[in-house]
Amino acid sequence: MASKQDFTAAEWQALLESAMIASIAVTAAEPSGLWGMLKEGFANAQGLAGARASESQLIKDIVADLGTSDGRTIARDALKERMSGASTDEVVKRSVAAIADTARMVDAKGGADAAAFKTWVYANAERVANASSEGGFLGFGGEKVSEKERATLAPLAIALNIQA
């Protein structure tokens, strides 16, 4: 089982960031207004909260760190630095690239927890995609997962090297 102690500070920062970055990519792919963004943010938060009961020590350690002020600051600062000056399309591209790098690192160092971690990251992104309907009027109509969101989930699955 992998845990926080198995990673350098820079690697740990990437793991903390990745807990949010895949979901950010989905939100950026098809911004759905203030209400939709709130729903999508809440969906990611639910995924983080639910992971406290994970069997993976690595996921538990990530969620525990994100539950602290220091952990949130590390993740937030990394995201700010990575996304500074990025257009919406660029946010998606940078997110997918970051996820691919983190997936390779966790494959190399995460042992049996690597698959659980990558599946969890993707499941959070999928949860966010399903959180708010895109299009429609005043929350009625539209589609649950837009074409742009599907077009973001596909490269995320490839970057994570998982079956979606």
C-alpha cells in the first residue's frame, strides 16, 4: 500500500492537485453558469468526502491532507500556478497533461493503490460532468453530459490509462 511517505514533496503536491484538476477540466470544458458551477464544485467535494472511507491508504492520505489548511493551500497554489493566464481551452489541455504526468508517477510509485487512485480521479471527473445539465432553460431541458464534457472525459481516461 502506498502512502504520503512514499512520495517527495513535489510528487505529493501533484497528487493533491490531481484530486481537483480533472474535475476542473470538466467544468472548464463546458462552463454552465454560476448555478451549474456550484453544483459541479459540490459534486467534486462529495467525491472527496466519500473517499475518506476508501480502502486505499493513498486516497485516504490525500483526502486527509486536503482537509487541512496547509494541504488546501498547497493544492490551490499549484493550481493557480499551473492555470495562470490560461484560456478555458488551455485549462482543459493543461489539466489533461498534468493528469497524465501524475498517472505515470503514481503507476511507478503507487503500487497496488495506483489503480484505485486513477479510478477515483476519473470517477470524480465523471461525477462533476453529471452534476449539472448543460443547455436548456432555468435548469430544465438540456443534456446531462455535454459533448464538450464527453470530449474532455475521453482524454482524461486515456491520460489515466483506464477504461472509461
